[in-house]
Amino acid sequence: MNEELINDLAHVINEEVRTFHSLLDVLRSEQRAIVEDDIEEIERCVEAQREVASVAHELESKRVRVVERIAGQFDMDDGNVSLGRLVQALEGPRAEELAQMREKLLKLNEKIRAVSANNAFLIRQSLRYTEGQSENSE
């Protein structure tokens, strides 16, 4: 087992976790801005989301490449290799560490989806309210 590759994978996943935390922070800021009807802040948040999403995409690509390289050492290179399958194939304390990091990523992803869905709901509600107000003023 190439310990350097495992270290690379752990580093990339840690970066992904930090990036997901950043995205979650931006989404929560956006949520406050939506509630406060602060259009400028919403626009700043949307731009920040684009930037963070770009970083997340690059990190995901890096992670996939490292996982594929490690999987090749386990003869798992069947084109359907995931971090989950790789963690199952590994043994020892590093496998446990990677499993915990993977779980953290999944939980953060779940939180991001929930806050994002809530933001979309708030925006739809705000639009309905605004449309209702404009119809009443006619």
C-alpha cells in the first residue's frame, strides 16, 4: 500500500470538508439575507457559492483520481470505484480514519442539501408574497 497516496487522499478529503463548511456558511448567510430581503447580500452569497462550488468540483476531481490510483493497487480498477468501496477494501487505523472522514463529508452534504432546499423554499415564498402584493396594488 502506498502510504503517500493514502496521505494525499486524507488531505484532499480534509480540504473538501473545509470547503463544504464554507459552502454551508455561505448558504446560511444567504438564508439570513433572504429573510431580511437584502438583495445585495443575496447576490454576494450567490457569487460566493459559485466560487466555493468551483473549488469543491476541483477537489472532487482530485479525490476521484487519488481513489482510482489507490484502487488500482488493489486490483479494484473496474471503473466503478468509490471512496466507500475503497474504505471497505482498506484495513487498519487509516481505513477507520478515512471512513470517519467519508461519513463527515456525507453528513455535511446532507446539511448543505437541507439548507439549500430551505433557501429555495424561502425564495419561492418571497416571490409569491411579492406577486400577491403587486396584484393587490393594481
